Amino acid sequence: MLDLLRKWKRQIVGETHVEPHVAHEALYRPVQGRTVDITEVPDPVFAQKIMGDGFAVLPDEGVFRAPVAGELVLVAETMHAFAIRTDAGAEVLVHIGIDTVGLKGEGFTAHAQAGRWVQAGEPIISCDLRSQEAKVPSMITPVVVTNGDRFTMTGRNLSAANDGAVAVIVSN
């Protein structure tokens, strides 16, 4: 799995040059549920911040939305993950569940395709949450900024209301 995530990171980050400017972009939870610290994700790739810093959501529903506005640069073929590049160039990866890549897209529906602009809150992928929970270790959903060398997360509010910002992405 780590090799696959690194490949995605190269696809998202490695082929882009965005002129730097100061960014302050609100980052919302992509799904209704309880927000937890990224270190609580039961996968070391995320818990140890190998893919980047962020937070995670224990979902209460099966509609996964854009946590920030930007270009949808990746919708995984297996529909278990997607990534958005903001105007300022921050790369935000949403990874739906743990070991969901093994489902090979079964039970997921994509509502948007890579290559187009999406607004924060726009549905990207959905699933029957209860059905998927029975098939994988966890549906916890990490949200990480994969190009943390250029951007950091500040002002984390893990107890924010479901429609409130969880963090702010700030350029370094």
C-alpha cells in the first residue's frame, strides 16, 4: 500500500509547478462524523504522517465530499481515495477507509471525474457505509496535505461542528 500511496503522491505533487503565494484556505471534513487526530488512524502510513499531516474522520454517513475547493486531480480507479489541488497549490488527499483498495471499487460510486474544478462540500464519492464497514478493518477517513514541505495545517479544531472548518492550510 505504501508504494501505491507514494505513486499517487508523485502523480499529484511531482508534475505541478504553482507560483508560490501566501495561502490561508479552510479545510473542512469530507464526511459527517467525529474528527480525530491523524495519529489515531490504525494505519502507520497515515498515523506516522508518512503521506503528510492532517486529521481523520470516523464517518457517520457514506457521502464523501471535497474538503476544499480546487482541481480534482485524482479519483482512484478503485474509488477509495481522491485528491484536490487548491488554487495555492496545496495537495489534499482524502483516503476513504483502511484497506478499501482491496474492494477494487465494489460498493463505491464516483460523482465527479478528475480534471475538473470542485467546490468545497461537493460530493465526490459515495458508498453504503454500513455495507463497506463489514468488509474492511475501518472506514476511518484520513485527510492529509501531501506537499507538507510547502504547506502546513494550523488552527486545528477537531471538535468543530460538522459544517465548520477543521483546519487552515497555510503556505510555508
